[in-house]
Amino acid sequence: MGSMSDSPAPLADPHLVFDAAEGRRDLVILGSTGSIGTQAIDLVLRNPGRFRVTALSAAGGRVRLLAEQARQLRVRTVAVADGDKVPALREALREVFGQGEPLPEILAGPDAATDLAGSDCHTVLNGITGSIGLAPTLAALKAGRTLALANKESLIVGGPLVKALAAPGQIIPVDSEHAALFQALAAGKRADVRKLVVTASGGPFRGRTRAELADVTREQALAHPTWAMGPVITVNSATLVNKGLEVIEAHLLYDIPFDRIDVVVHPQSYVHSMVEFTDGSTLAQATPPDMGGPIAIGLGWPERVPDAAPAFDWTKASSWEFFPLDTEAFPSVGLARHVGTLGGTAPAVFNAANEECVDAFLAGRLPFNGIMDTVTSVVAEHGTPATGTSLTVADVLEAETWARSRARELSAAATAEAHA
């Protein structure tokens, strides 16, 4: 995708907040029953004078929780991606709302979250997991909503599409690393930024060689040392694919070339990322590991929400460590830089192939090292994609479909070979 120096401002710009509003903000929360969604709702309930939620969406696997959220927040609309869950959702809503109370409107189907993203509100929090979040991201931008973006995949796979729709400052990142960069960048001018430094915990396998990773089990990969996340994100942290995706995301959000975006391993996860300026100063944003702060930045910026996250007790001693990234044991960051530089549909292929390979690993059909080996093969087969303004959503979906199919074929072949 190259440099975005021709854009009028970065997609995420702390100095320029799109459509800043006074008073209480109306929110739409997509992915409300997931980790980001539930924490966002907790923040809203603790700050009723600042935020009001008008609509919620979820995949449909936790209809009771979705119904309880709808009652707590008194939303106008709820949506589920799985239409078969509508009867169970309606029953749960009747139960939690009680007799005589009007129920929220129910939307259902694969386009329901996209419809909500374009509805009347100030800010859309996209907390959906996976590239299915692309269509809601585009809908929110097209409707002129401020987008609090926790769904990094939509930016990864649809970078040029997002860039074409987003007004300067319309996106506020919710990932802890990008919320950290966002805050640190507020301290200086864009022209004075020398580099971005994205921190990585190193996952559960920091310090292991590639050979020592060969026999990693599902349970070991899911035991993250500092963060509690869903299984796909947790495995991505173990392979450091998540860090590769974040490098691409930082490039797109802040218009910084790839050769000026570094990754450093910081096991404590206290410093969430840093910005180095041309005068030699480095500004780091730090809190104990907790997503409350990034979520509050996404929903409330340029205002800060008091007590959104815990603070450090500076009267107690602590040690903060930083290590270089082992690119041999964890080649994912280098591969992500490669596909990000290629642009076009290459990031979508990388992301889709990885999702399939993670599923295969979690199901016991692929060894841990086989995840990146297979993704690398799929990316290589994809070759150099078409780039520029001709990219469409259909192109992205077609590339993803091919990548998923090819990743499944290669995973099956690897499994057959291992058992031969």
C-alpha cells in the first residue's frame, strides 16, 4: 500500500477529532457480547452522564447475555448475525424485560451489524472479531460516524477501501497498542515523528527457539501470560501474528512507512507502545494491562473518562524489561511487513490464511510451527496482487475465499504427511 503521504491527515489523528460532540454521546456497540463489547458496556454503565447506547449487535451465541445487556442499557435495537437465534433472543428479551414492557427491535442476518453501523448515533464501536467487520466499518464511515475501531482486521484487509471513505480524524483506535500511539502522538507534530515502537508481550513462548516451538500444545498456546482474550487472538499473540497485523495497522492509521515502525518485546505489558521524535525524545504510554483505558479513549476522546482503568502504584518497586524480537522463531512480523508493502489483497490473504491455520491448530490438525509455514506458502502462491484504487470489497472477499480454501488444502496435506 506504500506510504500514505498524499492523504490530508492520518486516519487516526489525536489533534483532529472527527465531529467532536459536547454532552452525552450516543453509541452503537458491535460485538457487544465479546470481550471488548462487555468491557465497553461496563464503562458506559459507570458513566451514564457521558454515554448512551442506542443499539447492540452480536453473533448470536450468547443470546441471554445480549438480552440482559439490552435491558440494562434500554437500547432501541438489537441485532444477531445468526438468524436462527431470533426465537431464542426474543424469548430471552421477554424474560428479562418482563411483562408489559416494549421490547427492542430485532434485526437478524449477516448484514444486521452493517445496518446498525450506519444508524443514527455519534460513535460506532466495532468490536467484532475477524474480517467480517469490514462491511460495518465501511458503513459507519460512509454514514459519517466516528469509528472506535477494535476490529483491526477490517483495516488490514480493506486498507485502501477504508482510506477512501474515512475523513481525517474519523477513526479512533481501540487496540491497546494503537491507543497508546494515538495518545503519544498528541504530544508532538506529525513532521517531528522519527519512528513508532509497537510493544509485544512476547506471548507464552518468549525466549524459545523455532525448534523448541515444534511441539507446542493447544493448552500451552492459549495460556497467555498477561492478557485474557479469545482463542484466535490468544494464538495470534503466541505466534506474534497479532504484532504483524498491528504493524500494518499502524502504517495505515498514522501514515508512517514500514521501515520506521519497530517491534520490541516487553514482557510486563505495562508500556503499550512508544513514539520516538526527531529530537531523541521517546514518549511511552503506560498502564497496568487492562483494556478499560483504550476503550475509554475510543469512546470519549478528546475527553478522558475518570477511573477508566487502574493506575500504577508508584510507591512500589517494579522492573520493566525490553528485548529485541526474535525474527527467526517468530517470522510473522516480517511476513506482515511484506504483505503490507505489497498491498492490494495481500493483507487479506495473510489474515484469512492465518485464521484458517489457527482453527486447524486449535483442532489438532496442524502443528504450531505449521501455522506460519502454511500462511507463508499461501502468501507466496498468491503472488503480487493488483494495487491502487481499483480494489473492491468483492476483490477482498474473493481473495479471502481463495486463501481459506488453499490454507485448508495445505493443512490437510500436512496432516496426511505427518500420519503417513
